[in-house]
Amino acid sequence: MSSRVTDSVVITGIGICSPLGPDRETTWQSLLAGERGLAWFDQERRWAGGRALPINPSGEVVALAEHVASEAIRDAELSPLSVDPTRLGCVFGTSKGELRQLLAESPPLDWLGSWPSGASQRLSARWNCQGPVLAPVAACATGLTACLRAAELLAADVCDVVLAGSADASLFPAVIGSFQRLGVMARILDDPADAVRPFDRRHSGFLIGEGAACLVMERRSHAESRGVRWHGEWLGGLLGSDPSGITRTDAEGIVLARLLTDLMRRTGVVPDYINLHGTATKWNDRAECRAVRAACGQAADHIHCSGLKGSIGHLLGAAGSVELALTLLALRDQIVPPTINLTAPADGCDLNLTPGIPSRRNLRTAIKVSAGFGGHLAVAAVAKGTKRSPATATE
């Protein structure tokens, strides 16, 4: 399955909520500052560094979705008069639906909000999306998959604008315990902020985070007709499948390498930056690095890479959309975000992984990689846009 556009697709709005902050710029600046949003679990302080979101009767996933969609729509300067509602779509996913409602002792009145389609349903109702409304579920590749599907709707001239992204709120004992039994959770020896170490010799797994991101994706001609600028341009994307197992990855990265090779061939892009999935599990980290080496050859030595889960944790169904949004901000500000907690690279993790501190570079294009249990793989290529804000970080 692929998406490649003719009337190009641009991203005119971005909204983010993450463990580093409740909005786009707070998250981005905190990431560049080397902050880490990982801490001991506290039921009363679950949102973005303890900053609570407005209570939504439909649930936490819906609250996150509405929060980031509102920010993205404001950022895109989108109004009811600027888009035909019959050509306004919504592709917004989550990996599990609303767990608080599903695990409640008594069924909620708004029980449809507990379905994986609850967030996309709510967004479409609030912003009068009369075009296609979809809710993809692809485990931890859900967010990037949603953006691929949105790009396809725009490329097919079905929509002029699509709200695309994902949200996830999975900090529940049952979920945490399940991942613990799978052996993918990081060992916490002292401070949880030090526990997630992507590509590091001491990597032992990830910690779960909660968050969301929404991208306003738009046909370039439509954005130009509105007189707005954009954060970045969508160049293309691909979906694939790794049949190695429910929780295991092809150790050599052969499937992912083929997907990356095909993406670069179709888009004509050898990226300046690759945002890796980087779960800090030994098999995933090594396989990703091998895949990039196999796909890029000698060019891999000159590509800047990073993995962000040491800073924000693993946002599961929201990981792909949040990390794609941050990749677009990297292109906007010409800064490679750092791989936090990386001090000594593991065997086989020999890429330029930007350890510790951000790096100012000339970035024209980037690739985002997402992967999920069950073999879900998604890759996408984006290019620098026309919309800028002053960068405040230093190398």
C-alpha cells in the first residue's frame, strides 16, 4: 500500500500534547533542551508533566484528540469559511480505544466513545467534517498510518483538507503489566528518566507515555488559495509488514530496508534526517540501524538520525503522529533533535544518532519510521516547508 501525490500535500497546522508539554512549542523546546518526561507513575498527574486537560465525558483519548486538533486548526488558520465541509476529512486513530471506559465497572452513557473510532467521530462532529472519516488501528504505527491514509485522500482529490493524527492514553496497570510480561519494559534502577536508552549499550526497553498529535494536511493548491504557509511538504509514504512474529522484529532489518529503499526510489529522496522508531529494545534498535545501512549504503554515514523515546517515552498509538510532527519541526527550525540517554552505542548501532544534544544542520528532507507489534511498518518522507519560527536552541 502506498501514497504518492501529484498536486502536492502540505502540512499547514500542527498540534502536539506529550509528556514534555501540553502544546507544540513547549514540547519542541523541552525536547531540544534535553528534558525528559519520564517519571514514576502517578494516577493524579498523568497529562503532560502534570498539566491537566479539560475533562471530556467521552474519555481521555477524545480529550487529547480535541486538544491537539484545536491547536492544529488554529495554527493552520483554518475556519469554516475557508474549506468546503464536504471536502474536509478526518483520519484519526488510536491503538486501543478509550480504556478508562472499557475498564469501568458500569458502562458509560457515551459508550461509542470507547471504540477506536471515538476520537475521529468526535473530531468530525465538532468541525463538521463531511468528507471521509476514518480510524486506522495499526498498533504503534497507527499515527503514521493515519497520515499516509490522509495523504491518499488528498492525492485522490477526494478532500482538500484532512485532520490527521492519533492519540493514546494507556497508563493503566493492565497495559503496563502486559508489556512487562512481554519483556519490553525498561529496567528502572534508580531514576525513570534515565531508564529508556535508545540505541545505547544499556538499552533494556521502553516506558509508556501518553499524548497525541494532529496535523492539518492540505492540497498545496488549496493552501495557496487561502494564502497560508506550511510547516512541510509530504513527499510520499509506504506501508509494509514484517512477518517475523507478533512481538519480534526481523533481526537483519530486511523488510524495513526494502521499504526504505522503495520509498527513496519513489520519492527521489536520500534524506538529511531520519527519525527512527527507537524503542530501546535490543532487537528493534539493531534491526533499524541495519535497515538504514542496507537501504542507504555509504550515504548512511552522512545522514543524521535520532530516536525520541528517551525523552517522551513510547506513546504507542500516538507515537507515529507525535514523532512525525516533531520531525517537521526539525525541518522548520533546521535542528536535529537529540537521542537522550545515549552515551555508549550498542553493537550494530553505528549510525549518526545525535547523542545528548541537538545539532543545527542544513535539513531539506527527512524520513520518519514507525513500527508496531504484529509486524506493522510505516515510512514517510517529508520536505522542508515555507513556514518558520525563530529557533532558540543551540548546538
